[in-house]
Amino acid sequence: MNHMIKPRPYLNPYLAGIGLGLVLLSAFVIMGRGLGASGAFTSVVAAGVNSVAPTHAQSNGLYREYLNTPSGNPLKEWLVYEIAGVLVGGFISGLLSGRIKRTVEKSPGFSTSGRMIYAFCGGLLLGFGSKVARGCTSGQALTGGALMSVGSWVFMIAVFVSAYAAAFLFRRQWT
Amino acid sequence: MDMNAPFYQFGMFDLETALAIAFAIGIGFGFFLEQAGFGSAMKLAGQFYFRDLTVFKVMFTAIVTAMLGLFWLSRLGIVDLSLVRVLPTYLVPQLVGGIIFGVGFVMGGYCPGTCCVAAVTGRMDGWVHLLGMFAGIFVFAEVYPMISEWYSSTAMGEATLSQVFNLSPGTTVFIVTSVALLGFSGAEFVEGKFKRTKSQS
């Protein structure tokens, strides 16, 4: 859609980091809480299961936690609105920088179908892992990291060590 | 100056306004994730092959920025830190969750926030990754009743690094910032070395 515009180079990583840090700081100062991502998806899953099988959802402690929100509507949640903003903000940034492009991210020699299988299975593992750890790179690593939470730092170090250890298995996809 | 932040905790606005703020903060979050290059799995995964250490640089710059900001705003009496929610620690589940998450990250190429940015900028693998994530959360929720006891084990409450290492918050902030700065110069060195070996071969 933006084939006329040449994609702009990415922002300097330290400037992007300061930008993200200030967004996170504003969440602390305005709301008294940090950022998140996996929690919003859990709200969506809980709302979905509840609409198909309400008895089943209400019998499960995890779904119940995400269904009983202050407003009564599981989707009327802070993180759900924040993630809606992420979708819009990412799109605006991509549009302004000419980076909106229908493509598949992989190394040229790797098959598209293989990439899609890895994307799905990787997403599955990561979604599962983020629930086990009570948060992801946003809620634990960034937010908990800045608040110096012990569990968040343990999570962050575990993510890096494990990803480096497993990188060899997926090298054909990325190199 | 009167301490009156976090604003929401002082009842300065209602839930509807909080949700509008969530949307605005999300726009900023998504914007900088995309600007950093995190809509591209090739760039994110480069971290784990020493090709491109942007993930490390952006993450730790963000952590240090927010940490220093919060520390000084609290020191100046503007933010009441006791009203900022620190995530409780469950040591073993968080360690195990991190290990599973790390494999998923290098396999799938994104994390939950970055796959949103990838999807809206046209990456088809980002959409598939998003679907996989919903599936993973669903699987976890379904097995949750069987593992809920383990899930709540090794609880340490709202433990912070200052508490476990018995250091003052100021010293901890200083150490984390110094380690991050050392890490940044290390990252620049590694990237430079990678480029040199690549151009020689």
C-alpha cells in the first residue's frame, strides 16, 4: 500500500528506549501501574470462553479472575484498551515511516509454510509461558524490571538464557 | 510540593477516563515499538544470533529511563511509591514461565506486544503468531485447575531487588544503571565484531 514511499530507517535504539521508558513512566505516574500485553489477550480469551460456555468459564479460577472486573464487562479493562492503542500506535508509526507492507518475516531460504508453523507454535508456547510467569516482556520485563521486582528480573534473565540456548534449533528460519 | 501522584490512585478521574488514558498510552507504546523496529521478527530474532542487539538496547534503556524517572519523582515527593503496584514474585513459576517464553520467542519471532505491531504493519506471520498466543493462553487456562497449587508456590510477596540484596533503593538504582551502561558498551562491541567478521568472510 505504500510502495511509492521508501521505508525510513528505524529510530536509534537508545532514543526508542527512552521513548518507551517515558511511556512506561507516564503509566506509573498517571495510573500507578505499568504496561502489559498478555493480560489483555487473557481478557479476550476469558470473554470468548464465557460467551460459548459460561458454566465452564465460571468454574475455572483463572477465567473467573479475568471475568470479574470492576465494570462487570471483561473487555472493559485497562489493558484491553491499552492494547487497542498499541494496534493503532503501531499502525500510525508504520504509516508515517512507510513500513506497512504485506510480507512474511523470515530468512529468504526458509519456506513460508514452515515459517507459519513456527509462528503459530512459538506463539502458543509464548502465550502459555506468559501465563505461567504472570506476564510477558511488557508486564514483567519492562514494568517489573523498572520496579525492581525480583520475579520480573528472574523472568527476564530466564527468557534471554532460554532463547539463546534454543536459537540453534531455529537458525535456518532467521539466518 | 504535595505528593499527589499516581493521579488515578488519588481519585483524580474515573474509570472511563482511565480507559481513554489506557488507549492513549497504548498508542505511545505501539508507536515506539514500531519505531524501534520491533514489527519485524527478523530484527527481533537478530538479538539471538548476535547480529543485531536492538532488543537488549531498547529494553534496558526503557527500564533504566522509567526506573530513574520513578526514583527521582518519588525522591522529590511527587509520586507516592507505595501506591505504585509492584508485581508479586512467585519464584519457580516465573523461572519456568521465562524458560518456556524464551523458546517461544526465538521460535515465533515475537512477544505478545510486538506481534500486535507486526500484524498491523502487514506481517502475516504476526497474525498467525497472535492466533498461536490465544491458543497458548486457552491451553493454560484449561490446565490451570490442575496446576493452580504449583502456580501459587514459592511466593515471595512484593519482593524487590533492594530487599533481597539488602541495599538501599538508591544503591540498587545506581547498580542497575551502571550494569546497563556496561551492557550497552558490550552490545556495541559485539555488534561491531559481528560486522567485521561478516565483511571478512
